[in-house]
Amino acid sequence: METIRISAKNIIKGEVAICLLLLFLYGYRQAGNVIRTMSQVTEVHKIAITFDDDVIIGLSQEISCKEASA
């Protein structure tokens, strides 16, 4: 009959393996939740910001003044 030696090192290796497995399963489950949530999003709002000529000229003048004073 053989005796089985269990060292602290082997116990720690087993615990690490179990933790990694649990983390993998948790991550796999969360990824599935994210994919399901993303597939449920159907409405997307888009906003476009436009500037007229006066605003663009004013901004470029303001930038030029700041660069000249720097």
C-alpha cells in the first residue's frame, strides 16, 4: 500500500486551479449576459453638431489670439 503525501504546495496548486476555473466560468457567464443585453438594444440616438461660418471664424480668431499671446 502506497502512502500519499500531500504537501502545502500541492494544496495551494489545487486551490489556484479551482479559483481559475471559477473565474473562467464567471467570466463566460458575464460575457453571455453582455451579448444578450447588447442584442436587446434596438434604439440608437445620434446627435450631429454643426457650426455656421460665424462660429468657425470666431473660434479660429480666438485660437489665433491665444497662440499669438503665448
